[in-house]
Amino acid sequence: MVMTPKKRVMAAILGGRVDRVPATAVCQTATHDQMEAVGAHWPEAHLNAEKMAKLAGAAYSLTGLETARVPFDQAVEAEALGGRMEIKGEIPAIVEHLRDFSELRIPENFLELGRVPVVLDAVERLSEDLGEELPVMAGIIGPFSVATQIFDPSDMLKWTLTRQRESSEVLSALVDPLIDYANELTRRGADVIVVEDMFSSQLGSKVFRAVAMEPLKRLVDGIKNVVVIHMCGNITKMVSDVIEVGADGLSIAKETDLSVAVRSARGKTAVIGNIDPVSDLMFKGGFAVEAAVRAAIEGGVDLVAPGCSLAPGTSIENIKQLVSQTQRYGKKAGAVAPVAVDFRKIFVKYGMAKAAPTAYERLLPDDPELAEIARAVVRGDSSAVEAAVSSALTRLDPLKIIAEGLTSGMNIVSKMWEDGVYFLPEVVNAADAMQVGIALCEKKMGRASVKKGRIITHVAEGDIHDIGKNIVSALLRANGYEVIDLGRDVPVEKVVEETKKHKPLLVMGTALMTTTMTAFPRLIERLKQEGLEVTLACGGGAVNQEYVETFDHSVFGDKALDAVKIAELALKGLSWREIRERIHK
């Protein structure tokens, strides 16, 4: 017997029998092709319930994805809690943040504020129009990820280490309005509540358990509906922690080891994913989508879905490929892939598996004083950095301290981050500690140190996620570059204006979201129109090499340290083509 999409999806999430693996999506589903086809466009569809529902329904009517999912952005809750929202381009974003926990006020009329009523109305419309056939999915943002929008994301990450008890209390305070919102969405007709906690994946197991896990668990427990948790990025080392929260489904990205997720989830929660929305769905299509779907099903996913939000530029045809290949391979029994463990990199520290610290000890400078400075940076201990640098300045040249002590420490931190030893809270703290040392050295010199070259950094227009940009900026400063940091959500015209003014060696941009990375090709076109021959280095969660290679004068950086490598090549006078040849894989 052929099941309806709704019965198929709900049964798969809840561990029941299905006629085949569903092809669904639990994150943002709208694309420009869909908008054109149904006449519901951004930004209006973020603000108008009728347009929002119409566009959400298009994912099924035009592509066959077994879902009707709203909203299309991640700022609804933070806006209702007092964050000032602006729409620049197509995507709503919070543009002003509270400066301290003491400023937070939880409104009693949360369900009446901002765009919350719009989403509630859209869910009701979808339930009435499509609810018999399709699962209506409503997305809400998890407590920690809401906090990173209400407060400055960098501050919030630091506070998870330096103000841990207060951080946990603030997250707990956010849970009650989120429960009320989820249950009102349920009352209006939502079949599934998707809790997107995109920033929790950056915490690592120890900090997640100490700060974010209990509030998230209380949220899930309080929702009177089927709950799916979505985590961005690579959560391989914290999959068991997330499963312990108790949701019915876990949506994972391509970066997470599927075999580990499936093994950990067996008998506890449904695994959803893990098709790459950019590389496979936006760019490759065809055989690449077929291979990705087949690998996901054979790897043991319970529901095939994009591993994150669909990029707005994704074609309808490529999404149809996901659906048709799921229908093709989803009737066959999948085999769980064998688990591969690299035992050389396992030890216990901070309550998680991490690479042995002795490997990083070998990277410290030979000079004992410089080594102590580097260690203090690695620990993120600003007071220890201040003491060690002050002592070293009585004997060593300030430039030597910057180059061989502070920079060495920050480069070790970056390596530990890339190896999965450190997570963003530790990296942000280390960058702050390094800046304390640099300031002392420059004060001793009576001037700023001579810089190798000037680099502009920014976060793409419409994107407020600046953690990666901040880390890149810190690494560039540590390696002797003058950094003009334009901040987050920077309009293309502002980047062009600052490029004219500063004549940089490079422009660097980051984008976390598939919906904002389209600013980069627009920036290149404007720079060319103004006669500005400068290389744009792009990176961030949404960006990959294939995307960057679709427009010229650009280079892709996969990891934070790539920014330094790209800068060194540009300093030698290499063109963007030559840098690509050296950096791209």
C-alpha cells in the first residue's frame, strides 16, 4: 500500500514501518525558481503569512519534497525578544545586540510580537490547505542559538567559558517562551517542530553539556509534538550528547560522520540528512545527487533530506533528482556503513575524544619565555599573557614576542581548532588573549608594528554570523597584516567604497548561510565595474570551492589558516589564478 507523504514522513521519524524512505527537508526550502513559479518572493514572503504559506507549499508541488516548512529565516524568535531586525537584500537579520545578560527581558506577550503571528498564521494556512497530505513542519531556534542573536555571538561564546553559570541561566530563561511558541505552532496545525540549534554545534561536548544541553532538553520535553533537532556542521564527537536530549529525529549535515550518527541513534532517534545542499544540490546535480542519495540510504538514514537550508539558487530539477533517486533507492534495504576509527588521535580531555596535546607541545617556541607566552595564548588566559609578555619585554624585542610568541600560540590554537581539539569558545578567548599581548608590545614600541600589507575582512551582506571572520582577522593580525574589519552584514557597496579608500592587498569575505553567499559574485562584478583589480578570498560554512570557482577574481579558503596562506601568496604578487592553483584542491 502506498502511503501519503505525511504518513510516510511521520512514520519514519517515529520509527514505524514505511513503504520507502521519505524525501523531505527540515530546514529552509525556498528557492528563486519556486518564487518565480508561484509569485511569492522574498522579502515579502518573510512578512506576509499568505505568501509564506504559498511559497512553503511550492517545495512539494514543484519538486516533490515531502514537506511544507516555515519560516525561511532564523531571526523570528530573537526579533520577538527585542532584537532589532532588518532585511538587507532578501534575508531578515538581527542588527543590534544586547551588551550584557542583565539587559535581557522576557516579554509576557511573546506570541504577539514581531513576526511570530505571521508564522503562526502561515502554519494554520498550510494545515488547512495541505495538512491532510503533507507534514507541516515549523522551525524554531534553539536556546543557545537564540542567545547568539540576542547577544553578540563572540561575547556569547566567550561567556560559555567565563560566565558559565549565568550563560546556563539565560538559556533556561529563554526556554519558556520557546515552549509556548512551539506549542502554539502545534495548536495551529504543525505536525513536526524542528529545533534548529545551529550554533550549539560549535561548542564541543564539554561546554555543550555544561551550558546548552539541559535547556535544550527542557525545551524538547516541553514541546507537545514530534520534535526534530537540526545541528549544523560536524557534530561527530557530540552526536551522543545531542541524542541524549531526547528528540524524535536528528538532522545532520554532510560533515558529520553518518556511520557514527546511525550507530549512536539506533533505537533512540531517527537520522535525517545528509545531502550537501551546496555542492551536490546547487552545483552538481545529476549523478552527484544520485550518488549522495544512494550513499545516505545505504549508510542508514531514516529520511533523506538536505543537510542544511536549500540555497536559493538551487534549481527545481536538482531537487527533483533528490526526490526521484530517493524513490528509486529508498525501497531497498540499506546497510549501515562500517565505522572507521583513527585510534592514533584519541585521548580523553575536557570529557571528549581529542588529539593528544603532546603533538601541540612540539609546536611551541624553543625559548622558554616565548613558549610561556604561546601557552598562555593557547589557554586563552589574558592575565597570563599580560604577565608573560610584560616579563619578556624586559629581555626580548617586542616584534620577536609578537612573531614568535603570540603568533605561534594563535597558530597552534588554529591547528587545534581544525583538528577538532578546540571549539569556537576556546578560539575566541585565545584571540582576545593574543590581542592583549600585541597591545603591550605596541605600547612598548611607541607605535604600531610595521605591517606586511592591508587586508579588508567582512561578513557578506545579510549575514550576521561573524565568528569565522573574527578568527580570520585575528590570525591575519597575528601574522603581521593590517586588518580593516568592516564587521558583519556589510553591503556590497560598502565593501567597494572601502576597497577604493584603502587599496588592500586582498579582500576577504565569509558567509555562514547559503542565502547570503550570493553577495560574493555581486561584489566581484561591482569591483570590476569600478576598475578595482583585487582578489576576493571567500570562506565560511555555506561556501565551498565549487561555488567560488563559478566567478573569477576569487579564491576559496577551506580553513582559517588558509587565510594566512592566501595572504602570503598575494604578498608575493601572485594573481588570483595563481593563488587558486596553489590553494584549491
